[in-house]
Amino acid sequence: MNTIPIPAAIGKHRLPETPTPLTCCPVCGYPAAMETTPSPHDLLKNYRDLICRVDELCAGIGEKFPEEIVCRAGCAGCCRHLTLLPVEAVALAVALHGLPPDLADMIRNRARQSAPDGPCPLLMDERCLLYAARPLICRTHGLPLLTRLDGTPRVDFCPENFRGVTNLPGSAVIDLERLNTALVAVDALFCREYFPAGRADRERYTIAEALLLEL
């Protein structure tokens, strides 16, 4: 990853600070009993809202810097086998269940044969088999990210992008810590509402494990 100086203004992008819960009991604060059990799709609304905001943010950066960003279909250097929070894993499983059976079975077979330290099991012919449902981190790959190393802030991005650029405006930089904070909040609420115990059986799932989840 390339690094450049920190822009003067960062964090102007508005991301969801607090996810919207289901209707809760005014006494105990937990989700109230519903006439019908909400589906995984219903419970993923906060996650979908967050994805929409991130997509808008990334699209805006792309529109401002069309010549400096060279990410494109067939560029798969970032497509490694990542781990996901439970809400992301279930979202990926829901998307897989919506595919034609033959394609879904093919993807599951690829997931069973994948290695945790290898390429993403969704990567085929340098393209993503579930691109529309790709996790949040995949949507920000290659773009300028504000990160912190040993407490020191820095901006990282794909070395193929922004070649020759020495300074970027704050509007072109994604605050990764702020984004992760929003994602963790969405995940916590989702786990409380989706899993019987109020939490998943693990903190993170590999993409292969997510693709093999039974809903």
C-alpha cells in the first residue's frame, strides 16, 4: 500500500452512527414479541443501509478521481480469503441462497475446497461470483483509507491508484476506524436479534464458512 500525508479535513463523510433496532419492549429494552419471526433479510436492514452509504461514499471518490483510480473488473490482487463479522457472513449466505441452485452449489463446492490463506473462494476468472453482495471491506479496497499504526495516523491506498499524487483532500479519504465502529454496532444488534443466544458461535467467519452457513 502507498501512503501520503494526512489531509487537513477528514471525517466529513456521514456514516450511520447507531443502527435502528426492531421494536423493543419499553420495560426490558429487548425486541418485543412479533406475530411472525423476522427473516434474515429483514434483520439485515441496518447492514444494507450501511453498505448503501459506503457505496455512495466510494462512488463519490471515484467520480472525483476517475483518472487516478484504476481499479476495474479483472483486477483481483486484493481478493484474498478474508474473515467476516457474523452480520457480514449471514448477508453473504442470504445472497448465495438467492442464486440459481446450480450456481449456488458450484460456489459451495469452491468454498469447501478453499484454503484460509488462499484466494477468495468467490474469485473465478479474476471476477467475483457474488460481486453485488461483496463484504464491506471489499468495497473499499484500493481507495484511500485513514488507518493508524502504533497510534500514528496514515493514509493507505493501492499502489496502482493515485500515482504521482502527493496530497488528497479529506473528502477523498475513508476513516477506517469510524467505518469499523459503525459496522461493529450493526453487527452487535444483528447478533442479538438473529442468534438464539444473542451472539454467534464465533467472532469471525471465513468467507468459505459464510458460504456454507445454513440459514
